[in-house]
Amino acid sequence: MDKKIKVGITHGDINGVGYEIILKTFEDEEMFQICTPVVYGSPKVATYHKKALECQTNFNVRNSADDILDNNLNLINCFGETELKINYGMATEESGKAAFLALNQAMNDLKDGKIDVLVTAPLCKSVIKGKESVFPGHTTYIEKRLGEGSNALEILVSPEIRIALATSDIPLNKVAESITADLIKDKLTVLNDTLKRDFCVDGPRIAVLSLNPDYDANSNVENEDTQIIAPAISELFSSKKVRCFGPYPAESFFSQRHYTHFDAVLAMYYDQGIVPFNSISLDGGIKYTAGLPVVHTEPAHGTEYDIAGKNAADPSSLRMAIYDAIDILRQRDRFDHAHAHPLRRQYYEKRDDSDKLKLDQVTENDTL
């Protein structure tokens, strides 16, 4: 895939740092050499933020993703002449609606192939209300809209560590009842496949955290770890489908830096993953929605209402989200191309460890 990637970027919450990190990211003209950015938002709101920040980044307003320009910051007007009120640092119903409308238009264009990947600026899901009451979060919503029956997996990604979440977008008091053997096996399988296809990790090693902080493999206490998580890990490992290990108590696992021996970690719930992730990821990080036919990334931070409009937001996480989305799309293309026509098996596996060539026993259906 040698073409320049079209990166769709939603403006997020207009009262947060969305426009600030977008405008700051594309102050660097080298960004236009690696992608064609397509921002979904409001020209009037973008202009307001640009003046408030005294930013020099220019953008070109386009009517649709069909007429975007290379080497430009394209901005798709999702609101026509509608006036949107900006209240820095406040979660309002209007800001939630604006974030939701931009997200839906970007998702429609992603589905139609008008953009190649989707990067979303932070939004406040509690103020987005619709047919499903409160907005469930990017991961669940994109899975439902664009997943084509696949199960999404939220992964926190940085150069130092990858932490996937077995559960996300649910209250903490619902986590324990959500942990099932099928869930653990499904998430580990998706994570394993993602590491191979999207991150070019051959034979990945995955650590699994325990749900309970005092888990002890030698204990006779019956809980979710001993009855559900540990057996699921053992089943996947013994079947040679996934090289997974654990469960490990989160405190000692991170404090003793055991994570450095693994390619990824599966945490049971959001806080169990995001707290160590933020501590370990020195240069920030991103969230990646894995397991779906589409590529979606977002900054690991939220709307940051406390610094909105103060020209204090760091765009590095958004920039990383753009880089990673492009890298993942290209890696998928390379992986799929390499595995499109697998070679026939040349050696027939048998118990005597002989290297005798048995091409005559290989059927047309035997592949690597």
C-alpha cells in the first residue's frame, strides 16, 4: 500500500481540547507527507479555536470527502450554517450532539471507503444522548456500526507497553458478573490475532491479570480467578492456540516490571489497565479498537476540560494515534498479502522427529 492514507479525524467535544490538538498537530507540514487529513467538524468552531490559540494552521473547507485536497488540512462541514456555542471546560448537551454528529458522518465515509482510517478526538460520552440513552463509548459504538459481526477489543498502546481490556464501557460493579470463560478466550484470541496481523509480532506472549488483587495459584479460595480465568488460560495454552500466561496479581506484576517479558497484557477492567498504562507510558499513548474490519485509534487522554482554551494541550497523543492508524493499515495489507497464498506443507509432522520429506503424503488442502 504505497498510496497516501486518507485519515478521517473527528473534532470531538468542542468545549475540550479537540481542535487545539488537531490544529497543533498539523502545524508541522511534514504531517502532510505521510497522510491526507480529513477533519469532520465545523469551520466556524475551528476558526474560533484558531483565533483563541493564535494558531497559524490553515484549513480548507470541503463539502464532502469526495473533493478533498492533498497537502491540505481538509475540514468537512458537518453542520452547514448552524451556530454552535462554545463553553470551554463545560460538558453540554450541545457539545455532545456536535461530537456525535461529526462521528457519525466520519463513520459513514469510512464505511463507504472515502477515508481509509478513523482517528477520533476525545468526547464526553455522558452528554451524548440518543436512542440508546447514554453513548456507550467509541469501542462499543464502532463495533455495533462497523464491526460486521466481529467483537471489538480496546487496547491501550504505547512504545513501552500494550494493555488490552477484557471489559470496557461498563460500570465497575458489573465487571465481575461479566467475566466468563468464553469472554476471556475470545479476548485472548482477538488479542493474539491482532498482535500478529496489526503489530507484526510473531508468536506473541500474553500475560493475563487476575480480577482479584490477592490471587494465589496455590490457594484453595474459589473465585473468578480460580474458577474462570485460570482454566480459560490453561485451555487456550494447552490447545496451542494462544501463548498466554497467568493470571497475575496486578500490583506485583507492574511493580516488579514483569510486563517487560510479554508482548501484551490483558486487564480485566478499565482502571486496572489505564492506571499502570499512564504510569509506564512516558510519551503518552493511544487507544486502539482492535478486532474489527476498520482501523480506529484515539488519544489515550480525555477531553481535558481543565486546560481547554488555555493553549496548554499536548498534541503528541493525537499525532501518535495518526501514526499508529497508518502503520496498522499498512501492516494489515502486508500481512494479508503474505498469507493470501500460503505454501504447501513440505514436511509432515510425526512423532519420530524424522526429517524425511513426504511430499507424496501432502494433500492439496495441507498448508502452513
